Amino acid sequence: MTAKSHPERRGVRSRYLAPLVRPLTFPLMTLRGRLLVGAAVLWGLLCVTLLTLGWQAGRLLVDETNHQHLRYEAELISNAITNQVGLRLEELEQLASRIPEPREGALDAQHTHGLAHLFEGVILSNRDSRIVDAWPAGEGRVGVTVSDRDYARFMNAFRRPLVSEPFVGRITGNPLVMMLVPLHDDEGRYTGFLGGLVNIRESRLFKSFERLRLGDSGYVTVTTASGQRLYHPRQQQAIVDLPDRLAPALERALYGWEGESQDQSASGEPQLVAYRQIWPADWIVGVHLPQSQAEAPLVAGMRRISFYAWGVLILVLPLVGGSIWLALRPLAHLAEQVRELQGERRQRLEIPTRMPELRRVIEVINETERARRASLSDLMEREALLRGTLAASPQGMFVTDPQGRVTFTNDALRRLLGGDLPLDLATWSERLHPEDRPAVRDAWRHSLAQRHDFVRQFRIRDDDGESRWLDVHAGAIHVDGKFIGIVGAVRDITQHRHDDTLRRWEAEHDPLTGLLNRRGLLRRLEEALVECQKVGTPTAVLLFDLDHFKPINDQGGHALGDRMLQQVGETIRGLVRSNDHAARQGGDEFAVLLSGCGPEQSQTLAEALRARIAAQPVAHQGEQWFVTASIGVSQVHPDDAAIGDVLARADAASYRAKRGGRDRVVVDEDDAQGASAVRASVRGTEGEAQ
């Protein structure tokens, strides 16, 4: 009873649904209905095409108009900010010209309160970066040392006007920007600097942005070139660090680019943006307009046009249907026989008629049917020949249909991969190596979509779980311009890939110690130099050879010397970090590339390496053999023209270490002076804080 219930229910459901479905499908069963549907579809496609072209043309026009608007707004705002910054710097310079020497009470004497509409405060600092006078008085700024501030270092070093990076005031706790100009005495000597404090939250320089309106959702942002955002209408904090991943247009603007572009907001909404540089302050002003707001008038217009177009279709469709019905009445019999021909219930049309046009149609259809049957027979013969050829091939072969489903695999491919081969892409994907899977899937789908060849090398797991490298060359097959599938050849290149990897490793590594050779070191040193010049990443180079190594080779033999070199290589590997690079340049010469290390840290690591090498002898025939290292340390500088400059400094430092008694670390003189200066500055700052 239960087994028969399912077919009975399906039969009852079909009887009830048939009267409802038949009126919907009947128009497509006749030539008249198909022409009527075709006319409706053609009208719809025409409307869609015209609307699409109109949309694209309108969008280009709207984008150009909005770009011009953004360009105008950005220029207007950037000029206004530039003028405001320039005005403040000019006022400071005029005040500085009247104060040759920083002294207490100088600001009150010069009526500094007249700058209240421009600054929230003014400070006067001497050459030692100590504030000797401040306005407003009584806020505790006088006597404070600001030598640790970047703007103080800049002024003492370069002595020219500056707009500082945003910072938080130590006394007020407010987010500030300092505008500074140098002080000079009557003889033109630098005596200190004058600075005006601009409160980012309260200053009219930034408050004016809140009154700007760019439509309903447009807004303005102000960002520093160092990556800090000073103003955003929805920004909670006064100073916000930009995320590591920036929009392309903003990232280019941080490097000095100006212009208009399309971008995305932080929420992912498309928007039009324009960026302009505020050169006196090293700021970037951005004008942002959401794409939806820019295209709102265009969308409204296209909706009205679409409403009218579909209304015309509803009115015209009955007239077209009546005309088609009148024109096709003599063809009702022809349509019936064509359906029989499609259903393989007859082999040719036999309609007695004297209408010349109808006779020509019947002859063409009969001729087409004969040609179709002949082509089908020929296709079946060719398919059988192709399958036989592919099956006999010693190389792995496969065939797919236009949808990418595998329809044939030969014995060679089954032997190559083992087991039952899957016939769909989803199952194939499970056997692909996880690192190769996304790229292979995308390339395969692109090949099917574009009817192009598929050429790829990737890894796949066999039945034993082992990864194999396959080289697949698959060609798209077209017959009379129609894509019918893909034929591919598969070759196992696992051993070739392993051999190629080994050759690349041997080209850049020392076979005795396993460390990098000179070629590998030079390539990585070039990369470190580029990284240092681009983003300022500190990098150090240790260069040394072994002291007392020649007696080991002369007395203990080359085998003992090789053991000592291998031990030194292991010592280096055990001390350096995973992102560092150690190399044996040849003989007993070694080098270490320390990424992200400043002078002090690199000197500490060099001392540890020197001590560890000296403390690890090699035993041979009851005797202990020791070596030491004379290590030269040098930093990679952004102004180095080539890596030879770095190696020359490190080599000179190593020579001084060897000449000074060996078994010691010598830092390049420039780096040593820089490290001493930093330590002295830190100790001085700590003493003043105490």
C-alpha cells in the first residue's frame, strides 16, 4: 500500500496541474504563438538595449558633471585651507621678526592676544627646545622642555617654517597642530622658534568644514600625508590613524597625487572622490560624493522612461498578435507537420499546396532535415573515431561537454590518477591541492565561459593521498563556429618540478653549510635596500671572516676545516631569526642580513654571535680547535646608491675589528655616532623628566 501511494499521488497531482499549465505552454507550441512571444521579447530586448545605452550615456555624462563639480569644490576648499595656513604662518613670521631673542614676557610685550582669532595658544622656545614664554599665561607651559617632540627636532635641524604632525598636548590633553617659524637675532643667527597652537576640535580652521554641504550625503575629509585623519564629519576622535589597507585613490594621494577618481567608502559604498594637496601643511583634502546620490536624478529619469516603454508594449502587443494570426492561418497545417518532424514521427513534410512561398518553405525544411540527418550520421562516425584515437593514446586524455562535464577518459589518464575518475567539477575540486584550487577553478570556468583553451600546471592528490604535479593542455573544440566541448591532454611533471626546485635552491645556496651563497645574499640585500628606500625599514649587515682558521686547514686538513665551517653555519642559524638571512660568501667569509634591526639591536646580536662562535670548538684527534670572528656591522641607508656601499662599510668595519685585535665587533662609524646620539637624547629626556 505504501509503495503504490507515491506514484498514485504524482498521477493525481499531474491531472490537476495539467489544466493550469496547458494555457501557459500552449502559445509556445504554435508558430503563431512563438512569433507573438518573439515580438514581445524583441520589443523588450529593444527597450532594455535602449535603456541600457541611455543609462550608460547618462552615467558618463553624470560622472563627468560630478567630477567637474568635485574638482571645483576640491580646488575651492584646498585654496581656502592653503590661504588659512599661509595666513597663520605669515602672522607668526611677522611676530617672530619682532622677537630676535626668546625671553620671558616677550609675547605679552608684542600683544600676542591679537592672534586669538587664529591660534588657541602661542609658545616661545629657545635653542634648547625649552619654552621660555607662552600665551595665554598661567597654563603651565613655561619651563617645559619639548626636545622629544618631532617638530622641535625639525626646527633645530632645518630652521624653516613647519606645520607639525597632530599630537596630544601634555598640559591640556587637547588634540593639537603646531605651526612654527624660526627666530633669528639681528645678525641672522638661529635663537629658537615661535609656535602657534591650533586646537583640532575647536579651531575655526576645522569647524568651518561642519557647515559645508555637498548634497545629502557628500562630505569633506582632511588627512595628513603621514596617514592620520584630522577631520571627518562622523569621526569620534580628533586624531585617527588610517587603517593599513587604504583605498587606491587615497593611497596615491598620500604620495602627492591630485585628481578625481571612483572609490569606496569605509562601508563599501561606491563614491566619487577628489583629492587636493595642502602643500604648506602637508595635508590632503578629500571631497567625497556617494555614487547613489550622484546618479539619483538619472535613476529617476530612467524609471519614468521604463514605465512609458512597457506601457507602449502592452498597447501594441494585441495589434501585433492579431496581425500574426491573420498572416499564419494558411500555415496551421505546416506547423502541425513541423511538430511531427521535430518529434521524429515523420521524415519529411508532405503538404499539397499551390502557394509558391509555402512550397519553397517546405522544400527548404525537407532539404534541411536531410542535411541534418546526414550531419548527425557523420558526427557519430567522427565521435567514434575520436574516442578510438584518444583511447589508444599513451598520454592521459579527456573530453568534456560544453558545460565542462567529463564525458570520456582513456586508460592512460586512469592509470596516472588511479581509481574511478570523477565526472564533475565539484568532485575534481576536492582532489586539487588547496593552494591551487581557487586559481584552477577560476581558470577552468573562464575557459568554458570564453570558449578558450585551458593551459595550466597544478597539483592534485592521487588515491594514496600523494600530491602530483600535472601539466594540462586542453583545447576548445568548435564545429561550424559552435563550441561543442574540450579535449585535453594530461602529463605528469612531478619529477620535473622537483628537479627544477632543487636547481633553483642550489643556485643560491652554499652546498657545504646550507646557507645562502653570495648570489643569494646579493639578491636579498637588493630587496632590503629597496624596502629601506621605500618605507624606511631598518636593516643591518654583519660581515666577518674567521680568525685562526688557516691553521685548522693546514694542520687538521680540509675535512676538519669543512667541519668547522659547518659548525659556524649551524651557530649562525641557531641565533638569527626566521626573517633574517645568513650566507657564506666563500672560504671562511660569512654575512648575516638582519631585517628590522637598528644599530643597537644589531650590535647586540653581533656580540652574541661572536661569543657563541668563540665558545664552540671542534674536537679532532684529542685536540680542541677554536676560531673567533671579527665582525663588522653596518646599517642599510636610504641614500645608498647600491648594495656595494653597504658591503663596503661592513667590510671596512670588519677590517678594523681584525686590525684592533680580532674576536670583536666593530660598528660602522656613522651608525655608531647615530646610536650614541639616540642614547644621549634618551638619557637627557629621562633626566629632565626626573
